[in-house]
Amino acid sequence: IDLYGGKSATTGKEAEALMNGLDPKSAAKTVHNALEAIGAKEHKVTVIGFSMGGLIALNAQISNPDMVDGAALVYGGSYESIADKDLKDLKSPVRVVAGSKDAWAFPSLQALEKRMAEFGNPVESFVYPGVDHGYAQLMFNGGKNFDITAAMSTRNVVGDFVKRASR
């Protein structure tokens, strides 16, 4: 889904500028329109979000319960920004994947787990010990965080979740 109106980045700095300039309401509308375009009202889908896309995917799940049957959130964060009332009403499954060394995603995962447990809606979490943010991206942080084992495992962990959530 193109959240940036055709713009793309060729450097990390450009990508950060695009990400920081993203309008959440516009992004939510774009995701909603994409869900409608692929027929998610007739056949629900599971959404997947990496990094900042994790929050977008979780918000899509909350905002479109008639089209989204689950969300897989991979090294994302800022879930604290979601209102308790929205999390309380969330009935479809959520899987959150993060590295234990990820100073943004890991604490956010723990906070989301706690909040969701209070509402009786557990989060399925999967944590990679010693792994940091962006571990599945060769270009992120000059490849310093890349972890092939965690990246390949995430593919399976998310794939299994999608198969189960989409039933």
C-alpha cells in the first residue's frame, strides 16, 4: 500500500522524513480503501505491519473489524497511543514480534500485553533474545541489526499466525 502518495526514499534520512511526515488519518483512509479494493468485506484478511507499520496495522484491525481478522506486528511500537476502549473491544487475534534489545518495540510489546490481558484479550508475543530493531532489513542501520535467523523465523511465525487467523 502506498502511504506516501508516490514518493519514495533512497536514503535512510529520506525514509525517516517520509515516515515522520505521514498523516495518520490519511494513512488510515488509504488502508481502509485498500481493504475495500481487495474485497476484505467478503473475505476478511490478516494485516501485517513492520516497524511504524505495526501501529498502522493495529489501528486498521481496530477500525475495520468487518474486514480484518487479525494483525501481525513486527518490531513495531507506540501501541500506548491506542485508547483503552479500542483495545478492550478488540476480539480478533494480535501477534507481536520483537527483539529483546529493541528499545522501542520491546517495551511497547510488554505494555500492550499487559493492557490486553487486563481486558481478557491476550496478545500472542514472540521475542528474539539479543535481537534489535529492524533485524529483518539488510539496509536498516547499515545492516548492523540484521539477524538472518530471526528474520527467517519471523517469516514462519507470521505465516503460521496468518494461516490460523484467517480461518
